[in-house]
Amino acid sequence: MVTLSQGQLTVDANNSELSQILQDIARQSGMTIQGEIRSIRVFGHYGPEHPSIILSDLLSGLGYNIAMTGIARYGVPSQLVLSDRTAVVSPPAPVQPPQPTEPVLGPGAIAHPPEEEVDDPQLRNYRRDQKLQHMRDALQQQQNDAPR
């Protein structure tokens, strides 16, 4: 027997079929059920309590992954999605390392440096200045490290 009143769900199950209990809840609330419901007998008194708690208690330990989404009438989830927890799930395919973009050269081949995309004088001057600064820094470090 399923009773849904003022946001409280009560289930009295005495050797009741799980699918019938869930269908009764769905009929009273407008909840949709997605997934296969196994033929399972249920015993016990559940509630009165918030519908999502009762649904969790009913389905706990039965081997389901449970997802409840939205809110239907009286606080019942608008959708109950059940999937088999014991189902074999294929692992994701291994990630392939990126393929080299440079051509593979055979013996005696000469690799040419890639061409600059755009000859930008400002960029060229900036790179030259950076190289010069690096050379100055290296020379200064050598002078500081030299014995006196």
C-alpha cells in the first residue's frame, strides 16, 4: 500500500512487488521511471518521510544506481532513473599520444627549419633584444664568478 499526502510518502509492503510499489508512487505523483525494474519482493514499513528518502530506502542494497531528478507533485522526484550497478561497463579507450607533426627523416636527410609565419620587424627586434640581454646576463655572471 502506498500513501502520498502533504509531502510525506508511506509504503506498507508485505511481500509486495517492487515494480508495483514504484508504479503506485508514479501514478499518484506523476513521476516517470526510466530503467529496468527487477522482479524483487519487498517487506517492511517505510515512512512517513520525504519521498526521496523513502525511494532511497526502498532501493538501497538492491544493486541499483539511482538518480532522482526534478520535483513532481508532493515533493516526489519527477524522474527516477535506475541502472544496474553490476552491469559491466567498458573502460574508456586509452588516450593516444599526439602524433609528431614533424616529418620522420631517413638517413642522410637534411631537415630544414620551419619558416616563420610572418616577418614582423618588431617581433624580430624583440627577440634580438632578448638574446642580447641573455648574453649580457651570462657575461656578467661569468665576471662575478671569476676569481679576483
